[in-house]
Amino acid sequence: MLIKLGKSLLMAILILSLTGCGSLNKMQAKQIEEKLSEMYDGEKFEVLALGNRFGTLTNDTVTAFVKSKKNGCCV
């Protein structure tokens, strides 16, 4: 009984810890789209994927795959 309760609690903690990632991804995607739009004279961009946050000292870098909404070219 105690083992089952422990497993359920661990699973709940893991699931709740992942919910913050979705909002972080949306926030960073919006920041990337805005910065690219500023750099490229108002051209609109769409973030396709984000990743590779690990491996840096402060985890303040991210790799993004982005495409232009105008011509669909991936960057």
C-alpha cells in the first residue's frame, strides 16, 4: 500500500513539473519571433521547435527552428 502511494505521488510530481515547460516554451517562442521580426524589418516568423536548454552554466540559451511566414523558408 505504501509503495503504491509513493509511486502515485512520484508520478503526480513528475506530471506537475512538466506543466511549466509548456508556458516557458510559448513565452520563449514569442520572444524569438519578436526579436527576429525586429531584426528583419517586420517580417513575421513562426517557431517550429525549441530545445537544447541543457549543457550551459545558466541554462539561458535555447536552440530554435524557425520559418518565415512570408516565404516558408526555415532558418
